Amino acid sequence: ATLQTAPDYAVEVASLTRSIVLDADDDDDQNYKGGYVMGGHLIIYGTPEIAQTLEGVEINNFGQQGNLGRYPIHFHICQDVAGS
């Protein structure tokens, strides 16, 4: 969705002077190596023909071990878009 097609759902975020940090809470559950198994999940849903960019974003404690499709950053059915 874009601001023109669905203003209730589209989001534009810009920060020219500050860093953007996405930091999920630590999980109490640990895997057999002592690492955390649950974290945050950033998903961008089906945006065919619309370029998506992330710049200057620090992402900490993201990803969900053992949950298919729960990657730290997930472009879901966004297809191959030039400029992304």
C-alpha cells in the first residue's frame, strides 16, 4: 500500500539526523549453544512493483529460531523490484 492507494495502512519513515535502532527484548529461552531462540521480526508484506529500502537501521535481537519465515528482516512476497 502507498499513501495514495491506502492511506490508513501505508507508512513513510524518515530520519535525517538520528540513527534508527530496532532492539527486541532478550528471550529467556536459550538453544543448546546458549544463544537466544526468539527475537523481533520485521516483515514487509507483498509490495510488488514498489521499491523498498532500509538504510542506516541497526537491528538487534531479531530472528526467531525454529519458526519458518521468521527471519530478522522478511520481505514477504515482494517479488523482484528494481531499486529495492
